[in-house]
Amino acid sequence: MDLNFYTNFAQNVGQQEAAINTLQAQVASGYAVQTPDQGPAAYETASFANDQIGQISADNTTQAAIQNQLGSVGGLLTSVSNLFDNVQSVAEQALNGATNSSDQQELSTQVSSSLSQLIGLANTTGSNGQYLFGGSRGNIAPFQVQSDGSVLYIGDNAQSLANIAPGTSVPTISNGEVFVSSLNGDGIANVTAASSNTGSAGLTGVVINPVTSAAFQQGSTPITVSFSQGANGVVYTAAAGGNVISTGNVTSGLTLQLAGEEFTLSGSPAAGDQFTIAPARPTTAFALLQTIATALADTGNTPAQGAQTRQILNTSLGALAQYQQAVVTAQAQNGVTLQAVSNAKTGNASQSNALQGAVQTAVGANIPVAIDNLDQSVTALEAAFKAFASASSLSLFQYL
């Protein structure tokens, strides 16, 4: 038999086997185009789409990490909010006048316990071992207790953004601002009573002129309200920088309009008493709770001592309200970020599905057709072997 017969048969078998291998690969992978030479344009389209799918997958991993991190932060902020609410209740209980010295000592102990809890909450670590409120310095406890009992923040306010979807990034870390960002007093003025006061008066204010009050807070000149004995009773004098602002007789329910606020005098001042209205300055939540605990612990039995405690507690409640609002704001910001992550997660799923569809369209194999072609090719190859064996009148295995 002509040698060309065998050569042609071998080439034909090689081609059919190559076709079968290609079909088997298509059925196994689901792709008709697996290398650039099989379809350059389709391969390029699929490669670009797969790169995008890979980026989305990386973004999804980032989303999960951020959700875990911010979920922990949200839970802690709720705990901090509850703690501040409890401290408020304690201070209000002391202010209602129904507590005795022993009760107030117990209330002081409660606030001291809350202070310890607050430090613990502020120094909580996440699942990754990083401190949640340390900013970019997450490997160090951000709130350090000093030898004098004060708490120092050694974290920072740095921000770090991460992509959670194409064109969308969100913060990945939190800082300790919610524990150190508020001002003492009501945020405008901080009222203190002189330790030498012998009367039972207190002084509290509310803002009535935001522009004037803001200017006062940004300044540095305090206002003193002093009391002296006049011909017709006790007289008050309000002065700032050596200049008298207002003066007059003390009457029941006296109100003074100073620094853009309306201050109400309660109780009865004695001649020689004095209050200082100073521009509000930053105070930490830790210092605030320490102030409240100390005031409750140092409560005396005289009307003057009671007035001193009430003045501190009333002033402290103003600062506490700022921290309560700061927590609400932080919770809202945290919620907005979590919602953005959730929205990105939904968007990424839709985009990933669309890209996978594009890959399938570009290089995907029609599996039923590929299986049918594979069956036909295998059958054809088997038939070729039989024909060859018949034609050569020899067993194929003699030539293998």
C-alpha cells in the first residue's frame, strides 16, 4: 500500500484528535476562546472584563472588612451613648435635691465606674487587633491614663480611604474625636462659682444671640459677676476687662444678658460671692466625668457647699449634652458609610453579573453544541480507525 496512505491517515487522525481536545477543553471550561490565537478580539474583550471582575472582587473583600470595622465602631458608639445617658441621669438625680451626702457618694462612685468603662470603650480593638479610635495609629492604645489620673489622647485625626466600588471610596478608620472634641460649659460660656462663696446662688445661661455668643467664645476675656451689700440689699456687678457691663439690685429670678446669653440667677447670693463666665474651652469626656465624680464626692452639708456642687453639675450637663450630640453625629456618619458600602455591594453584584455575561458572550462556549460536536468527532475518529484497519487488513496496534 502506498506510504502516502499511512501519512495522510496519521495527519487526519492528528487533526481530529486536536479538534476533540479543543472541544473537551470547551466543555470542561465553558469557554470557546481560551487563548489569543483562537479569537484575538474576543479574547481581549474577555480579558478586560475579567480584570474588572477581579477588581470588583477585591473591592468586595474591602467592603467586608469595612463593614466589620464600622459595625464594631457602631456598637461601641451605642455603648458610649448609653453611658453618657446614665451619667446624665446620675447628675440630674443629684440635682433634684432628694439625695443626701451618703447618696451622693454612691452617685460619685457610679460616675467613677462610668469613667473607667469609658476608657475601656475608647481603647477597644477590632477583629484585626487595631484600636478602633486611634486613627492611623491603630497599633497603640489611643487613650493613655496619666499619673495624675488625666487621660491623654495619643492617636491622630488621619483619614484613610479605600475603594469599595468603581469610583467610590469611603473612610476605613475612625479617630477619637468623639471623646475629645467638645467644649466645657454650654459650648459658649463656662460658668464657675468662686470657692469662697457663702451664698446659695447658682448661675445658668442659654444662648439668645448666636453672633454675640460666638464672638465671646472665640475671645479670651471673661466676665465676672460679683455681689456686694448695697443700701437696699445685695447688688450685682458684671464686668469684663475692668469695665462694668451692668449693675443693679438682686431680685428674685434675676436675669442678666451677657455674652450673647441670658443668665438666670437662682438661690440667694451673699455679699462677697462671685461667678466667672469664661469663654468655653476644650475638655475631654474623661475630664468631664472626673469633674462630675469629684463634685459629687466633695459635696458638703451647708447651703453654700450644695450650691457649689449644683453649679458644677449644671455646667457639666451642658458639656455632657455636647458629647451626647457628638456621639449621635458620629453614629449618623458611621451609618452613612455603612449604607454606602451596602449600596456598593449591591451595585458590584449587578456589575459583576453584567461583566460575566459579557465574558460569556465574547468567549463562552455553547455547551450543548460543543458536546454534540464532541460526540460526533469521537464517532468520526472511531470510524476512521475502523476504515483504516479494514483498508490495511491489519490491526491498528501493529502500527502504534
